[in-house]
Amino acid sequence: MARPRSFDEDTVVDAAMVAFWRTGFDDTPINALENATGIKRISLYNAFGDKEGLFLAALDRYHLGALEVYEGMVAQGDLDAIQKLFTAMSSPADPDAPAHAGCLMVNTVLDVRRASENVKARIEGYRKLLRSSLVSALENARSSGQMDADDALIERRATYLLGLLWGALAMIRVEGKTTAARDIADIGNAVIDSWRSC
């Protein structure tokens, strides 16, 4: 009979997620994960298979946390919601906040040297979440008369906004502070203002 786990899996995944978020998959050794989670590697391997198994669980947890922002705030909003996203992302944060490391998914694109198909699938799923949320917000803006745009223009604008968002998050990653994206956010928000028809 298998022994019951002596730790809370959600707590362990949350701690591992922050560790990976700060330093990336390649530069987070297993001993750092032991320290972050308070769990010995044998228990981590028994629960998640290997380091990548824990990483995949962390990516899934990060995606789940992003649903509230993107499916909630952005997808249900309009141009104002998109601008609030850029403003919030580039605003000062607590010194110890993992947000100073950027975005775990974007960091994964930048950091993982030989990404597995499972990791690539998580990144693609996250990209689709962000893009569909932006498309929804732009469609809402059109429906409310906030913006004039046909379907093709909405798709192009969503692609632009996604590239802008990921670029801003990469800038945060490189400089290690959320405010590194302030200029990108401000100019992006000015571009969004130029799309307004009222």
C-alpha cells in the first residue's frame, strides 16, 4: 500500500511555481526546489515524476491563476480593460513580488533551451488564452461603439497587442523590475486611444 503524502500538493506546486518564475527551468536546480518547497527530492520525484513533471504542474497552476485576469477582466472588458492590463503590469510592485521576474510563460520561451513537447503545449495554450481574451475585448469595444474595426482588423490588432504584451514582459524579465515596461505600456495605451471612435 502506498504511503499517504505528508505534504499539501497545492502548497508545493505554488512554491515551485514561484521558484521557476524567478529563475527559470534551466537555472532552478533540484536543491533549490527542495529549499523552496521544504520537500526532499525523493518525495518530489515520487509525486511529480521528475523536475519537468513539477515544472508542468507549475505551468498549469500559473495558467489557472491567469484565467481570472484574462478570461475575467480582459475578455469581459473593452479597450479600457486592455489599457488597465498594461498599466497594472508596468506599475511598481512590492520588492519581493515575483512579478519583477516578468511572466512565467514568457520566461519559459526565453529560458528553456530544449523545451519538450509538453512544455511547448503549455506555452501555446497560454498564448491562445491571451490572444482570445484580447480579441474578445476588441470585439466588445466594437459592439459598444468604442471602436470601428472589421474582423480582419481586430485580428491584426490582437496580434499587435499580444506581441506588445509579451515584449513588455520580456523587458521586465531582463531588467528585473515591473517598471521596466512603463514606456512600452504608455505608448501602447496611447496607440489604443488612437483606435477609439468616441
